Amino acid sequence: MASNRVQPGSFLTLHYRLAGPEGDIINTFAGKPATLTLGTGELSPAVEKHLIGLEEGAHRTFEISAGEAFGERNPEMIQWVAKKMLRDLGETSTEYHVGEAVQFPTPDGLSSYAGHVKQVGDDAVLFDFNHPLAGRAVTFEAKVIGIL
């Protein structure tokens, strides 16, 4: 009987860890495993391609080169946002700290995206809307528990 291998579109149960230069961004190994379907955007395509072909029970660690997993850093994604606009968006915080993540609603209001505080001015806050791992090397560790 052929073993079950991960294919595009597979529904998986797995433990995984994504880490950048400063350490773990996501790590499910200590808790409940993740369930996801390949190709739905839950993992980046660059990360997913490392899962293709793995068998149930496989436990691997991959080094993904800078910029491959989450794209290169885009300087246009670093923008000043007026504190008044933040209040208008419903942001209740009056103090911002460098490194803090702030959630912004998407234009349709159905989702959100994060901006990381880079600098705080008197009337505005400088946010970096790049993915925290954009332009950085990433370690991806996965243990495939089940393939449906």
C-alpha cells in the first residue's frame, strides 16, 4: 500500500513552527496542532512547497532564504498615520510603543492587517505594514500528523 503524501490541495493536520532571526513567530508544537488546506493562503506558497511530497509522520526543518517566504521589504509599506485618523478608525490607545503591532481594518471591514510601530511623533505614528519576516530568512519546521 502506498503511503499517504502531501499534495497540492491536501487537507493537513500538522505541527509547525515559523521562526525569523529574532525567534519564533508561530509555534504549534507546545499546543494543539493546526489543520489547514494547502493552496488557501493560510501558509505562503514558498512555505507550502516544502510540505509537498512529505509522508504522514514526517518531521522536517527547512531554511527558506531571505525574501522567499514573505517577499522583500517594500519601503512604500512604511507610512505615517495621523493619530486623529487612528482615533477615527476606532483605535482607543493613546500611547504607542515602538515594536507594538496595531490592527487596521481592511477597506471592506471584513478583515484586518497589522502595522508595527516604528516611530512615534506628536501628531502621527510611523507604521511598517510589511510582514514582520519580509526580506528575512525563515526557518520552517513541520511535523505532518495526518493527511486527508
